[in-house]
Amino acid sequence: MKSEKTVEELQATHSIPGVAEVVIGNGGLPKVVTQISACSGEIYLHGAHVTSWEPADSEETIFVSKESHWEDGRAIRGGIPICFPWFRNKADNPKAPQHGFARITSWTLNSITAGSDEVKVELSTASNADSRVWWPEDFKLTYRATFGKTLGLELEMHNTGSSSLRFEEALHTYHRIGNIGNIRIGGLDGATYLDNTDSNKSCYQQGEIEFTSQVDRAYLGTDHSIQLLDPPMGRRVTVVKTNSLTTVVWNPWKEGAHSMSDMADDEWIQMACIEASNIRDFAIELQPGQQHTMRATIFVEKL
């Protein structure tokens, strides 16, 4: 569903001149754009979807496909989709949207605030007739994206119902890279992972992750930081996680990209997903009135 307020109304209420504006983005979808000395960035109300973060001393860090669909009811390909309240396919309903409904929902823009060389955008969504078609629970989600020298992401879930509930979540971050064949991912040595390219077979990670074919893995019991080493772009990207006990690493490779209508055949070379998450046996259980907040902070250093 589209935003109830017009872009002009949102701009009049929330913009900070010279710092952050609400504008019409691709497909006529509203987005917040920010340009400050520390970085530039943008986030769409559709899916509360971050689509850009470019620190002042680095190139763009977020990958978005040039073939992405920009329309109601469809997920943006790339950026940082929010997967909620399930991950991948819904076990009891194959017709339900993949990765949940949060990434195809129009969120409410609550506020834009400017701090010391950073801009924080807060959005929210809550249970309604549309969400209950797929998931009967009562909830409120609040998402805060802080653009600055680092990119801070905070997903807060509140059980507003009268019974306990269980959900999965992931910040499905598409990192823009130089070349998939020349990057490495560190921080997961010794972790157990489930290999989704091999019927979720349980495997053991030895050393850094290198890419020679399709990778779709859920690393379990991983609450520590992850490093993306990207020599072609001369940088190291670090993801620091809080209240996230699983990490998903994904690249579709040539065959997977070719099967996607919203990704160009050669774009898989320029992206790698590292996802702060809580999925499968690490799904979150909340009692009535309880809250849970998962955070991810991304920063870039030169190699």
C-alpha cells in the first residue's frame, strides 16, 4: 500500500533543509535522501528499504540492481530489505510472500533528526488487515537507520497482542563489491552453517569464505562481527551485530542471477549479502508486551 500522506506533506513535516529531504524516488515511491559531510544516503518508505550509503571517503557501499522493480507489492532488488516475520518461504503457506511482508509494506515515516554529523530516520509499521492475511499476530515494528561515518540499523519488535509469538528476522544487506571472485569474508571461522544449496546440510566453516560458486548459508550461533575484505575496491567493510545469533551469507552466482527477472545477468559479480539475522532455531519468541531489538552497524576502512 502506498503512503497515506503525500510526498509534499511528508516533506513539509519532516525535512531538514540542506540535510535531509523527502522526495519522489524510482517508480513514484517516496524516499528520504540525506547529504551531509560524513556521507550521503537514502531510504525508501516502501519496505523501510535503505538503498544507498556512501561515506565521504569511500565509494557506494550498497548494491541495487539496475533491473529492480520499483512498485507496490514487489520487493526492491538490492539495498537492505527487512525480512520479517519469516525467512525464505513460509513453512505452512507457499503462497505467502517470500521473506515475509515487511519488505513490501509501505512504512510510516515517524521522524528525521540530525545529530553531530549524522542523520537518523525512524519508520514504523504495525499489524493490520493486510498483515493478518499472512500472519495473525499483533505487533509493532520500529526501524531506525542512522546515516553518518557508520551506517546504524536498528529493528525493534514489540508484541502488542495478548499471546506469545515467534518470528524470524533478517537485515538482508546487499554489499556492493569489486568482484565476487576476489573478496573474502572473515569472522566465521569454526562456525557451523546450514547449506541451502545442498538441502540445508550441516557444515563446518574452515577459514575465510571465498566464492567459487553459488553460496547460500545460514551460520548458526554467530553474534560476533563479520569482515568483508574487498581488495578490488581497496576496503574492508565490518558488520557489528547486536542481538543477532545467525548470519546469512549469499551470492546467487551466474545461474541464480539468470533466473531472476529483477537482476541483470552479470550483476552477481558486484554483490555479496551478509545478513544480521535470527532465523530457524534461533527465531525470537516474545511474550505479550515484550520487545526485542536487533542492531547492525556497518563501517568501512581502507585496506
